[in-house]
Amino acid sequence: MPEPDKYPGTPDGRYFVVAGRLWRKSNPALAPDQRQEMVNRLMAARRQVGVARKAADREAERDARAAVDAAKRDLGERGPVWWSDGAPDYNRKMVHNTPYAAWFAGLPGQD
């Protein structure tokens, strides 16, 4: 029997699920090189958060977290949704409280 996806993606491709919570995926319309540049910025900003925390530098941490947020917005993971059909955003919502509940409950290992 195949192992279920560790982080299953919703059928519409908008979210993946971690510990029962929906997380918005990156905008699939981004060009691969553009997406990679943004992911690189995101990873660099996350590293800077760690450096700032280790140094107990609150200002640097605040700046690094702002850079993380900006990169996630550029990727489409935060801020305005990247789809255009008017569907609401369920980012960070518990999957069982959304229209994806039945889909998720039907996945292997979700009984």
C-alpha cells in the first residue's frame, strides 16, 4: 500500500495541508526563474531571522521577518490570492472548517 502524501495538496492546487491546517501554495503562473529568485530571497531572509534571534537583535529580527513576509507575498503565499475565480482564501485555516473537509477526510490515514 502506498504511503499517503506527507503534505497533501488540495485538488484545486491552491493549498497543501500540514497538521490539519491549509497553507497557500505559491502562484503556479510564476516563471521558474522568477520563482527561484523569490525562493532564494525567502531562504536568505529566513536565515537572517535566525541570525538576528541568536544575536537577540530585535530590530534586525523585525527587518528580517518583514523580508520573509515580502518574499512570501511575491510568491503568492500571502496577501491577495493568485486565482481569479472569486473563491475565498482559506490560508492558515483548519481544513476541517473549510469546504476541503470532506476531501481531506477521504484521504488515506485520515480516519
